[in-house]
Amino acid sequence: MAAIRAGLVFDHVSAEPDLEEEIDGELHWTDLQSSGELETSPQMMAVVLLAGPVAEARALRRSVEYVFTDETAADDRESISSLALDEASFLAASREALALVEHDWPLIERVANALMNERKLRFEQVLDIVTESESQGARDDIRS
């Protein structure tokens, strides 16, 4: 959700554990994003990277610190470290990731449910879930 909210395009997202890589699932960037040709602010990238562990912590009812310091979050920690954010920027990105997950939790659950049926979702499939949910919400608001 954070990547979509940031206007970033990814190839697909998976919830498949990869024991060899020690990951629970992850967002796979397009070649354009991975190459660095597509510029994203370091703080926005930090929000995207932090949103995964924040959502996982909420789903598991664990502390964000517990999830973020776990071995499976090593790639996220390394990626965030490479952004070289100062403390204020990191804290702002952390607050934004927490707020985003809180706000979008119903959407995150919908995407997670879709991932239970399919092993991975392409960007377009996730975008369809978001668009459908937001248009449903708009219809509900009109009826109220």
C-alpha cells in the first residue's frame, strides 16, 4: 500500500516465505525502479520500507521493534541504512509509515486475503483492489 500511495510502480508482491533468503514475502521492484533510474525521495522510500514491518507487527500483534530487528527484516534495515537519513527524517518516515498502515489497514487486509488465494499479485492487481475499495467507500459515503 505504501508504494502505491507514494506513486511507485512495482512488479509484484508476494507473501511466499523464502527460507533460503530468510524472508516472509516482499515487494519486488520493476527493473526501472531497481536500476535507480526512477528517482524517489529518501524519506518516501523509508516510509515504503518501514510500512512492511509496521503492518507485519500489527498483524502479529508484536512490537514494531521486534519485527524490525528480526532476521527477516535485515534487507529492509540495510536498505533504510543506505538512505542515510538523519534522525529527524527517520522519525518522520516512521510516523508516516505508522499512520499509513493505520489508515489503510482494511486495504492491507484485502491485499493479504488476495495473497492467501494467489501466491503473488502484480502491481495492476493490487491497484485494482485499491481502486475497487476506494470506489466502494465513495459509494458508501454518498448513501450515508
